Amino acid sequence: MAIAHESTIELTVGLDENRVPETLNWSAKDGGVDGEEAKAMLLSVWDPNQKETLSIDLWTKDMPVDEMKLFFHQTLVSMTQTFVRATQDEKMGATMKDFTDYFAEKLELKA
């Protein structure tokens, strides 16, 4: 099947003299995003040949720890939702949701 359209997602990382991220910006012009600021990112891609996940995890040096905890919680929630949509495995999805609730409770992210 021929590719009908291509879309580009761009990440720009500004580094200090020690190559530590100071700025993160991203663009997805098809989605109306152009040079938006971010403080952290987690990117995972599946290598079908090696059957393994490759990842890039970055955060700026001024990312507050309390926001990093919230970022991780929200990422886990999103991954849970994506897992259920991709696999239709409601039972494991419920288990994953239990963990995200536990995670939030232990980090005191929910009242």
C-alpha cells in the first residue's frame, strides 16, 4: 500500500555546556503545534527486527520534582488507556489502573 501522506513530529533540545537539557520544544504542524515548550519527554519506539523497545527520556534541569511525579503518573494513566485500546485486555487494564491509583496515593497526588 502506498503512503498517502507523511507527517513530521520534531523535537528540539537545547543543551548547556555539559550537554544537560535546558530547553525542550516540540512541533507537530499537522496538529497545529509549532515550537511549544515542554519540560520533560518520554519517547518509546518499537524495533520490530530486534523485538525491543528503544527509548529517549529527557527532562530539563529546571523540571520540578513534584511536576515530574505528576508527569509520570499521567503517563502511566495514558499508557494504561492505550494498552486497553490496543489489546482489548480489560482485565490487565484494570490491574494497571489499580497500580496507577496506588502510585498516586503513595505520592499523595490525589486528595
